[in-house]
Amino acid sequence: MFRTLVLVLCLSSPQWAYAVAEELTEEDTETWGWRTALFSSLFLSLAMNPLGADEYNASIMMSEDEDVGAVKFGFKWHKDDLSFDLFGAEVTHYYLLGYSYWQSLDIDGQEGVVNAVEFVPVFRFNWSYSNWLSYLETSVGLSVLSRSGINDKRFSTNFQFTDSLSFGGYITPKSSWSLQLQHFSNNSIKLPNNGINFYNFNYAYRY
């Protein structure tokens, strides 16, 4: 967000732009460049749907200790033929393939970055397909982290399990939202196993 604001101000005020450019280090410029390329490529991938997904997902994430912020982009494949009724709710099933970018709020730059890829089967309990509050979800899946720790948390392994609980509803017939508690840990495969919890706001849209 800050870099976007800088770009807008640079275009509107050449003198101010020159002053900012002098203060930016070579590392700042490099970081701005690769992050712009990364996120623009992710947005284009969601728009073009190269994997033939049924739905895309975008998330804003904050760690429980409020020391790590993250964004997530993902694809969902729905398996509606596996649905069944349970206590008046229709249970459906989908797969999520997601990529998330974690940034430490205590450590600037690339030293505080973790990249994560996850594959998660998700079960959804629907009691409505039109209300703002319409479903509950639960999941357990697998993830791989680019680093085995962030800030003072040590996960010991790059491989992590991830599980979650969430509730949400439908904005339109094609779009939905949810609030989610997501946990990452290695299930004590190797110690220390500190793990990390995120509170996520998710937005999804059906292609």
C-alpha cells in the first residue's frame, strides 16, 4: 500500500518524486520491483485461471500475536457430487491450492519473509446458499514453508500441517466471504514445534 501511494505521488509531483528517489536505497528499489512483479503475476493468474479451477480465493491474514501479516491467493476445485445431508445441513467438499506471503512486522525486508504453499481438502456445512451467514468449514491439509521459522518462532521443519475452522456466507450467488482461524505446526514431528496461528478474512469468487 505504501509503495502504491509513493508511485501515485511520484506521478503527480515530479519534485517530490525526486526527493523520495534520493532517499530510497538500491535494496528498497529491488524489493519494490520484485514484489510488484510477484503480486501482479498472482492477480493475473487468478484472472486467467490457468489451472481450470472452479473458484479463486484471496485472503488477508494476521498472526495471533500481531507480529506477522500475510496475504494468500488460491484456487478451489469443488466436488459437489460428494455432497450429503447432515442434521439439516448439506455437506460439500472442495480442494484448495494456495500460496501465501508472510511478512514479519518486526523484521523489515526479505529477512522477515516466509513463502508458503498449501494443499487443503475442505469440508463445508451449508444451511443456506443465499444468506450473509450460511456455512461453517473445517479442514486439515499440508503445507511447505520456505523457512522453518519467523521472528522468535521456530517450527523446526519446513513441512507443516495446517488446519482451520471458519464461518461465512454469500455476498452474491457467485461470491462469498469467511472469517477463519488457521493453524500451522508440524504435529511434533520434530521439536521445538512452536506453530503459528492466523486470523484470516477470505473472499472467494466463482468463475
